[in-house]
Amino acid sequence: MKPQYVGKHAVVIGASMGGLLVARILTDYFEQVTLLERDTFPQLGQHRKGVPQGQHAHGLLGRGREVMEQFFPGLTQDLVNMGGLSGDSQNTVRWYAGGKTLAQGSSGLVGLAVSRPLLEGYIRQRLMTMPGVYFVENCDVLGLVSDNHKRVTGVRVVQRNQGHNEEVLSADWVIDASGRGSQSPKWLVAMGFDAPDQETIQVNIGYATAHFRRYPNDADGQVAVVIARSRVSPRGAALIAQEGDRWILSIGGYADDHPPTDLAGFSAYANSLPSPEIQAIVQRGELIGQIQSFKYPQSLRRRYEKLPRFPEGYLVFGDAFCSFNPVYGQGMTSAALQALALQQELVKGTTQLARRFFRTASKVVEIPWEIAAGNDLNDPRIEGKRTPKTQLVNWYLSKLFPVAWKDPVVARAFLKVTNLVAPPPSLMHPAIALRVLWGHLPLQINRPANHRSTESAW
């Protein structure tokens, strides 16, 4: 049964993944939802100019896939039918943590390997078929329209395919899902409100991405190989199977340790990684297209939940709210979880909606933010405050990883946390902590690397 509408018209600024996911929730609560996008939409599966990371490896975390499947039933199978690959994330993905591979086993986490352009294009097409949803391409949003500087009542726009005249698009609610380059702080100040405080972590990540021809026996039949940066392995990588019999490989490092974009330099950088699977594919040299580069200076969290005043009729969402270090693949899942948070608050009505949503969304982003920040600050090259909690967590993980290389139960617990299915404290559950302790007893440390522990539920 469809919920009762709380308004006639909602406008979403930005039709990237964040905008698409929040628009899906809004369709249940507004008669009409209009998405405003500055780009021209490409054909399904083609790169869009306004998504600079779209040409690079994207990992859809387990929890993100679950939520997207809930929003768009049949999504996983549809994308597999289009050439994507799916399987148990612990069995079909080779995870490197602390410089070695985690033990494989059955996790119950369903992974989905698909390119970002295909995933985004698929969701956009699903939304386009829904009643009351409208997309406006080639549209620049110039600013907000307000009622006595207390409530946002619309946006000022220019539709470039209809000339350069400014128009006003009225709305009951406006949601800024325009990404980390959001103009909301400036627009709020213009209305007489405060801009939010910002929290940043300067990471100076740079990575390069290449596509290679994919064969069934590559990487021992794995769907993906992921190398998490660590003290012993300071460079990271993601090799993910894609539709069209391709591999996408993104490699990179922190603090200006960035890979070259020529094939020889790219190959040399890849050979420094602890993955023979990646080295073999790169050395074969069946490059498709050109090598692309991307730089990401800092993670950015805007503390909207701490503002004492905020206009009615307005929300900030997705990367405009919190932009994560992309190497952890948390952005799309964070947006999906924020959409769930908005759904939870809309059920209660629109009174004080912004304040309620920001409070709930801040809890949603806190876990992935702490996961990313904690690992980033484990790199001595990264500046930032290392709290006792951060130091304790990093110490515990340094003890957990050697056990997880051999024990699939501990590995599964870690993967559930990184996939945002389980909270980080679950790694210290007695059932896991005891396995970590047991794994460091002398007799256990010297066991063969291929030993597989007896699995048990916890």
C-alpha cells in the first residue's frame, strides 16, 4: 500500500547515484519528483562526463546491494543478465589485508561486479519508467528560492537546451544531491543561515585505471581481487570483472605516490603489488582503451547535524553531506543507507524533517567514516588526530589479520564489517576475539597457511 503523500512536488539537484536513490524514496511521498542534471545522459553503460570516477573501479558493498535490491527488485539478476557477475564475496573475491590474502569461505554476502556506468544507467532507466518522475538534462541550478529566508520554495535554473533564460522551479521540498562540490554552504549563508563546520582528512590519493581483456581462467577464476593499503603494502588496487569480458584495474597510493598512465609505468607500479593475479593480467598486456587517472585530495564531512538553524523545505544528501575516501567503496552504499534514513523520517511527516534526517544520517555515515579514517590514519604519512580509540582499533586489526589469513570465520567477520553489514564492534565479540587470541598461541601461529578453521555461527 502506497504511503500517503506529504507534498506535491520534490526537486532533486543532481541525478548521479545519490540523487537517483533519494528520488526513489521521494516517489513514495510526493506526487511528482523532478531530477535536475547538468549533464546529457549517455546511452546505457556509457561513461558520463559529470562522474569523473565513473571510469574507475567501483565496488558495491554488500549492504549497498541489499538496499538497492530492496528499492529496485530484480536489480541483481537484471545486471547479471546484462553481463555483470555475482557470487559470494568471500568465495569469489580474493581479499588482501595486511599484505596477504584472507581465508576464503562462505559469507552469505552477495557481491555484484558491474561497471559504475551500467549500474547508474540501469537505475536511471528504472526511475524513468515510474509515474510522476521527471528528468531535466543540461540544467544548471543557480541558487535557491526562499520564503522570507525561512523556507526553501524552489530553485533558480537555466535549461541550456532551451536558451539561457533563468527560470524558477517551485517545489515543496528541494534535496541537494549535487556531490562534494555542493553549493549549499554558500546558498545557506546567502539566506542568513550558518554554513556547516567541515571535517577533513588530507589523503592526497591518486590512482590510474586500465581495462584489460578478461578470460575465464584469469585470477584463478575469481570475480575480483582487492588489495587494501596497509603498512606492509602501502599501495592498493582493485581488479574487478566487468560486463563485456573486461577487467577494470585501478591501482594507486597515498601522499602523492601515484601511478603513471603509460603502460610501461603502469605495469611497473602494478608489479610492486603483492598480487600475482594482477601482475599476470597486466603483463599479458591486452589493454582496452587508454589508461585514465584520478586524484582525490581529501575526505570531507559537513556537519549539518550540528547547525542550530536550518531552513524548512530543504535537505542535503549523499556526497554533499559526506564524501568518503573512494578506495573503500563506501560512497554508493552510504547514499543507499541515507535514503533508508530519509524513508524512516518521512514516515513521521515533514515537521522538523531536516533536523531529524541530519541527526539520523550522521549516525549512518559515522561507521564508514570511522572505518576509512581509522585505516587512513594508520598511514604515518597522513596528518590527523590519532585518538586512543583509533590506535586501539588499528592495534587490534594488526592482530586480527594474521588470524584471518587462515581462519575463514574471522575473515568473514571482517568482511561483514567492511561491507557495512555488521558494526565494527562485532569484531570484538567474544566469539571472534577468542579466535584471534587462539590464533596467536605458538602452536597456532606455526600451522600451515592452508589450514581452514572449523566454522561456527556467532
